[in-house]
Amino acid sequence: MFLEALFTVLTLLIIGLVTPGPNNITCITHSAVHGKDSNYNLIFGMAIGFITVHLIVGLLVSNLDENSIIFDVLHYFGLLFIFLLSLRIFTLNPAQINKEIESNSILQLMNKDIENIPILGFKTGLFMQFINGKEWAFVFTIMWLALEGFGGGWLGIIFITTITTTGGVIAMFTWTFIGGKLVDIVSDKKRGKSVFMTLGSLLFLLGVLLLIKGPELL
């Protein structure tokens, strides 16, 4: 059970960190404008936000009644999210990556000249997590599918939160310092397509395994 749960957590974590989202896009654009050192407080705020979201979702999931119909509904909702996400990754077009980053960057969202954009800090990184729908969906799916495999209750919540937060912080620093090179890889027609096909296949395989297993938690 532990290995199955660990595989689930790591698979979803890798998918979430590699594909473009609000956190990694913000790290790329903010460091490009203000320098890499400007991201430290921003990432610290993101980390505290990660932890807070995990604790909230973890407590909700751990207190659900296993005999409730909601139990089955939420299980298949998590599976639906996994299959839809794998389909989205399969159909990602590497040529659109740069355009997606530009349209979702803080530069575009704030609609100001580069020199007028303020340095984003702890509060921004923190509150970004509460309006990040992608993150809530990921955390819910991870907690729902893997919590029992990590011992359930507070023990499982802390285990999962530690793994995902550590991975998230490492990823944000990676996007901060070598984000440009990573973007070059995933936006390249050949290499980017290979990355997306591999990630999509891995996620689809996870979905199939969980579907065969049924509503029983890991």
C-alpha cells in the first residue's frame, strides 16, 4: 500500500510541476524582471501556502465517512480529473508553450511596463495558493488517493505534505534559475512532444490502475 501511494503522489507531483501553471510561470517571469534573488520571499510564501492547502484538504479527506456515498463519488471524481489531465497533456502543443507563458505571466496580468512592476514577496506567494484551482485539484486528488497508504490521519497528512512541499520548493527554485532552459525543452517540437507523451502515458497508466483497484483507498 505504501509503495502504491508513493507512486501515486510522485506521479501527480511530477506532472503538476513540469506542466505550465501559475507558480512556475510566476517564478520564471518574476526572476526575469527582477533577478533570481528576488524570488526567495515569493517561494517562501508559496511553500507556506502549499502546507496550508495540504492541511486543509487532508483534514477534510481524513474525516470523511468511508461508508458514505460521497466516498465513491469523490473517488471517481479524482479518477476523472486524472484522465482529463492525461488527455490534456497528450494534446499539449509544444509550439504554444511560450505563448501560454506570455499570456499567463505577471507582466501580462498586471498590464504594466516592466519597470513599473513591483517585486512580489511572501504575501503574494502565500495568497496565490488559495486562488490556484490547479493546485487545489491536485492536492485533493493526491490526498484522496494516497492518504491511507501513508498511514492516514495526521501521520499521512504530514508525510504527503512533506513530500509535495519539498518537491514544490525544489521545482520553483529550478524554474527560477534554469526556467529558460526548461521552457526551451518543452517548447521544442520534438523534445517537448516526447516529454508530454511520456507524462501523459504515465498519468493515464496511474488512472487505469486506480480504476481497476476500485473505490478502496490505497
